[in-house]
Amino acid sequence: MNFNSQNVSSNRKSKTFNNPERFIEGWYWAIPSTDLRVGEVKPITLLGRDLVIYRGKDKKAVTFDAYCPHMGAHLAEGKVEGNGLRCSFHQWKFDNEGFCVDIPCLDEPLPLKLKAWPTAEKYGMIWVWTGEVSLQPLPFIPELEQQDCDVAIVSQLLTNCHPNVVIINAIDTQYLNTVKRLPLENLFEKEELNQNAITFSNSTRVREGNFLRRLIRPFYKNALNYSICYWYGSTSMVTFIPNFLHLHIMLTLRLIAGGKTEGYTLLMIKKRRGIFGHLYNWIVLWVGKILSQDFLKVDAKIFEKIQFDLRTPIKTDQAIMQFINHLERQTALCWGTWQEGRSLRDPETRDNRDKWRDVLND
């Protein structure tokens, strides 16, 4: 496909992207860490599946399927005992791996096991892996992979369109240049970190121009560096601040019923030592929180009514199509069941992927 013309048409039919019945196997936020105290159990619905999550005496979060294997009582009505969970109906108890360890009316428990899901905590959030065994790490920015960081939750997001559509906004240079008035070049450089993570980077020499350009120019001797890292097609981390600061914005989303989106916006900065380092980070996060809330207002209005359909991609949409291609090659699960969907070995999926090959390689 040639981009010499102003635009091109595409008949590509996605199997996963913007599909309300599919999501990528991976790590998804469950609840903020502060919403789960020691000894507390809560119901959650994650990607169409009913779960319970609790925090045991050891302070670790544990996630199970929601219903007791005996008669189907909801385990969120149960009680945390030590590091285990006891059902409120017939008082069956399960340890933190899901094994049944006590049935009051029997001398020995039955060889039963609740479905337990890999659970971890980072960035002030509790995360659940949607497969049997976690195959990849929690989302991270390459720059912060081995670093501790301070985090602030900026806002909670609920919008009418699919998470995939929300998340590509950060590599939509037409939108960034016109609506956000960020001085970025039109094309990104991409790098696939692994099967589930991809980065896009953009380096632009800052020239005189609008207020934003004049404001940021003193911080850059050569070029303005903007980068974004995507994980599981649902979490993005953007770095777009002067080099000496590097404040990072995380947008972590998940699909809800009706093809809609819920998620959180977080700010992250490398942890600094000492009182002054702590104070510095606190001020930066506070200022960043105020600025980012205003920055996101316009986006929210657009996502409320958009009916996404990329029928006429042009050259500046190349990063978006590269993201979609990366997404389509990841393991897709079905909404509610968490069973694997059709793979790229399916002829129809392979044929649709090939339709954009020329675009992606242009």
C-alpha cells in the first residue's frame, strides 16, 4: 500500500482491537491498594468474570473465583481467617492458594481447590493476571524497570468507547499537534520489547512558536523527547517532560460491559532520597495532577460519542496501525469466560493481518 496519496482505504477487520468480546491475556488492575485493608474481602467483576479479592494477615492480596464450590455462595460474604478465607454459608475454609483446608462437619476436608488467579501490587494498585500462570511482568516503563517510584492517582475514568480506542490517543500525532498543540513530528519509531509490550518514541527539535514550545525550549538543548510504552493493549505509560525531571503518566484501562472503558490515570516519578527529595517529588506530583486533569477534559468529551472506524488511514496514522498489528498478534481471551479466542493461525485472521502489511512496512 502506497502513502503517496493523501489517504487510503482499508478493509481490515480486527479480531481483537476494538472488539467488545475480546481482551489480551495479561495484567489488569483490580482495585486501588488502599481500598483493601488487612482482613477485608471484596467482590469485583473483572472483564466479565466475578471474583473475590482479600488481604490476609500477611498483608498479601489474594484473588479467587467468586463462588464456593459447595453450593455456590458468594465468597465476598465470607470472613478472612489468618491468610485464608472461610465461606459464610457452610463455613468451608480455603487457604491462600485456594485449597480447601477445613469443613466443620467432616474430619478431613475434601480435595477441592478454588480457582486462584495470580495477584500482585505495584503503583498503588492491585493487579490480576487473567491466565493460569503469569507469563510477563507487571507493566513498566523501561526507564523505571529497576527503580522505585512515587505514585499519585490523578483521576478515575469511565467512558463509552473501547479501551483500545482510548489508548491510541497518545500516538495520534494529528490529534496531538492540532488539539493538544504539542510540537511533535508526525512519525514515531517503534520497538517491540516482547510479545506484550511495544514502545513508540518521537524526537523533535523545539523551535519558536506557540506558548508551549517557548515554555519547554529552555529545558532541551537538542530535541524534545516523547515516548510511550504499551502493555497488553490496555496500559500505556507516557514520558513527556524535561529530561532532568521525567514525570511519567500511566493510563491503565480495562474493558467493561457494552464495549466501554473504566480505568485510572496515575503519575509516577523516580523516588528521591531524603526529606528534600520527598518534598520535591510531592510538589511535582501535585502540580502534575492539576495540569493533567485539565489536559484530559477534552479527551473525555471526544470519547463519549466517538464511533471509531479507521476507514481512511493516512501516513501519519502509521503508529496506530503498528499498534493494532502488535495487538492482534497477542493472545486474546473471550469476555467473561477468559477462554482463548481464535488465534492468528486461523485463515481469516491471517488474511486480514496481511491486508495492512504494506502499510506497516511503508
